[in-house]
Amino acid sequence: MATQHDSARQSDKSRPALRLDSSQPIRTVRPGFDRQADRDRRQRIAEAAYFLAEARAFAPGHEEEDWLAAEARVDALDSFLA
């Protein structure tokens, strides 16, 4: 009696094997992505979040709120300067 696994194996055999062209590099990030710019952005967000937390005496429970507010501020500044 054929099971689902058997039918899955049969359908796998009917598909052509995936072949990678070894002459083409495999991209791990999208084209145009700048890792250093992303690191710099994250660092600026972290610093801004720290100052927001410091302004409320580091009261716990607002970490995500601080990060999102800092992210919005950094992105607004970046778009203003662009």
C-alpha cells in the first residue's frame, strides 16, 4: 500500500534536480545592500534608545518602545538629510 511518503518520493523523482552554476557567486544579501551603513544605522538607533531610556531613569518595561521611538527618530533624520 502506497503512503504519502511514497507518493512524495515519486513526485520528487519526476522533478529535475536543482543545479547551481558554480561560475555565478551566490548572493547572501539583496543587491545594493550596504552592511556598513546598516551597522551604523543600528548603532545610532541603539545610542538614541539608550538616551531615551536614560531620560526616564531606565525604568524597566519600555525597551521596545524606546527602540521603536529611536528608530523613527533616526529614520526621520536620515530622510531629512538625504
